[in-house]
Amino acid sequence: MFTGLVETLGEVTDVQNTGSGIRLSLRPLSGFDLETGDSVSVNGVCLTVTRITPGLSRQGGELAFDVSPETMRSTNLGELKTGDRVNLERALRLSDRLGGHIVTGHVDNVGTIAGKRPVGEYTFYTFNAPPDVLKYIVKKGSVAIDGISLTVVDVGGGAFSTAIIPHTLAATNLGDRDVGARVNIEVDIIGKYVERLLNAKEPDSGLMELLKKQGFAK
């Protein structure tokens, strides 16, 4: 489980084909304490650390991950090349503050950057997304883009928009991405659970009353 608050950037150092998958190696751009077997969000995708070289905690070591064919198919990790920067976040501890929102690292689909424009100190990004993602996107709701927790400004016309503050552009790889770039999208998991409960054959009456009271159902 993650929060969508990127801890540091990493630079891809090697991409090796391993049959139908890849072995992804990268170097965090700041000290990063991890052990083999730990989970890390890489551009919003939950991956397991398979190898660590010495010096990781001192901004010198590297991490390696094995990326499965299914992950390659459903995310943009297969497009990474040496020198690309990626967003990194370690798994959430129960004692941590949940500063972003609940992010599982299980990408729902891939979208594209449809536009970006500066407005004062902010940069407004518009993302195209498939219908199976857009049905869960709500105005003022949360969404994870390449592992970055963002607040939705508006939704419509097959797309949604967000307002990015300067800190987010500096601390993540979003500023590296041009219009047309593909991004990993994970919607707020709460919406999927609500949908599941509403579509249940025998919905819990007490739960339905609570959902109606809170405005989630009619």
C-alpha cells in the first residue's frame, strides 16, 4: 500500500529482456533504505525488489526488479529506457501519515497526456483515459498518475484535468513528460468497492441506507 507521495526520483540504468518480461535496474537519486523482497512503487506500479547493490542508502547503489508480461501489458513500464527518470515510493508503514490517498500500486489502465498549460504558478494537465477508468474519476476526487497522488479539477469529454503545483513538478518526473506521453492511471479504490456493493445481488440494507444518507446512492 502507498500514499501517492513520491519520495524520490530514480534513473533507469539498465533494461534487460527476460523472455516476455524485463529486468529493470535503476539508481535512486537520493538515499533509499530497502531490503530485497520489499515493495516499491515505480511510476505507480507495485514491484518487488529482487537485487540491491552496495551503497543504496548513500545515493550510490542500484535496485533491480523483475517485471512480468502482465505488468508490461497493462502499464507503461515496457517503454522505459536507460536514462529515463521514474517516481519512487516505498510501501506505507502503519505508523506513517497518509498524506495523499490510498494507492495500491495496481494500475487500472494507461492514459495519455492530452495537454498542459501554465496558469500563474500552476500547470494544468489534461489526461485522456479509457471509459473503464473515467467512470471512477470524480471532480475533487483523487487519482494516481504514474504513482503521484493528484486531485481532479474537472472531468468531461473523455478526459480529466488536474492542477500541478511547482513542488510536484520538481519532485516527480511529470515535468519530463510531453503531450502524448502514456501514463499509468490508478483510480481511487473506494469507488470500486462502492460499485461492487451497489451491484451485489443481495445488498446489505443497512449499508445501502448509509450510502444513500451520504449521497453515494439514491
